[in-house]
Amino acid sequence: MFIAMNRFHIAPGRESDFIEVWRLRDSRLAGVPGFQSFHLLQGPSSEQATLFVSHSTWDNAAAFEAWTRSESFRAAHANAGQQRDLYLGPPQFEGFDVVL
């Protein structure tokens, strides 16, 4: 199994706006070969930012990488730049192979 995560630092007071963007988003993940599950996690808040993490599980890294090169991926991310005022910098990707 492979876990793909993106960390987002969101402007204080904009948390519900960020959640709503994800709630309304057509992720296009349903039916993607190797996709297992997705969760949006809300972490700690400070005066500077609130941490969110997108967390998806895949059969393996190859399935995730194939999705990132697909038309489905491009379509799901087509409007990602429209809410730039929510983000305090770009997302930070982290990928993990599950070993236990």
C-alpha cells in the first residue's frame, strides 16, 4: 500500500472556506485503478496558519503515479489556483510506502 499526503497551510479564519472547496470538488478518484480511500485532515491552528492534510491510500506507488499523469488528475486540479488567498504557500507532498 502507498499513502500520498499533501500538507496545506491555510490562512487563519479561512478554514471553513478551505473545507468547502474540498467538499464541492470533483476529485475524479472514484474508479481510478489502485485508488482505495481519501480523507481531508484538519490539524493544529496557530496565529500564523491552520494545518490541513489530504490523505489518500493506493494499492501501490505506481497506481498513484499513474493517476498523477492522467486526464482525470488534470481535470480534478484544473481550478486549484482559483482560491490562492486561502493558502500560505504551496502544498508540501509526502509519499509513503506502508511497511507494516
